[in-house]
Amino acid sequence: MIIAACPAGGTIHNVIGWMHHAPRWTVVSVCAIAAVLLFVGASAHVTDLLSRGLYPYDWAPTWLNLYWSSLALFDTLAAVLLIWGKRRGSDLACTIMATDLAANWYAVYSIQHSSLALQPGLQRLAVFAALVLGTAPFIRRHLTN
């Protein structure tokens, strides 16, 4: 057993114990919030596809356009899997958030020569990525294969 001081006054054992015993309502809430936000992202990508086609951003390279367009499918799939309580939903959501954050960060800094402070969309994406990536270890073990 590992016992170490935590800033909140507990022990590592207590924190790890909480991960194993997260209340069901917490797991359901996190999955529901993530699913709703993934559906919001999917709807934005579907709208882009329907209004501007497979390459909606003329300023972005082809690979980036194709990646963002693919999120119409992958965001939806991750949301549905989370609603069904599947681990694959959490895993896919983590993959999407990590890669989407990296892609958007690249677009903002390297292509648009902007910054996080000037991009509220990137700020929202970073917060959502933190939510998904930060809660995944707590909820994943409560989901089914």
C-alpha cells in the first residue's frame, strides 16, 4: 500500500480508492456531459460538411480539413458509446480530444499566427479536453467492454 501526503489532506491510497468507488451518479454525469458536448462538436462538423463540403477551411491544409471533417463521424460515435456506457467511448473521446486539441493548437499558432488568449474556441476546447482526459481514469473502470 502506498501512503503519501496529498495537498487536499488525504493520502494517495484514499485518492486511488475513490477512483475505484466513484459514485454511479458521477460516472453517469461525466458521460452525459461529455456525450452532449461531443454531439455539439459533431453537429458543428456536420454543418461545415453540408455548407462547405469536405474541405471547409480554405486556409487549412488538406490533412487538417479531412481530420476535422472526420470528426462528424468520430464525435458522434464516441458520444453514442459513452451513452451506452462503453469503455471504447471513453477511449475514443480521449483520442479525439488529444488530437483535436493538438490540431487546433497547430492551426492557431502555426497557420493563423494567433494565440490562446485570442481564440475563445481553442479555450473552450482546452477546457473540454481537460474534462475528458482528467476524468477518464476515474470513470473508465466503471464502464463495460
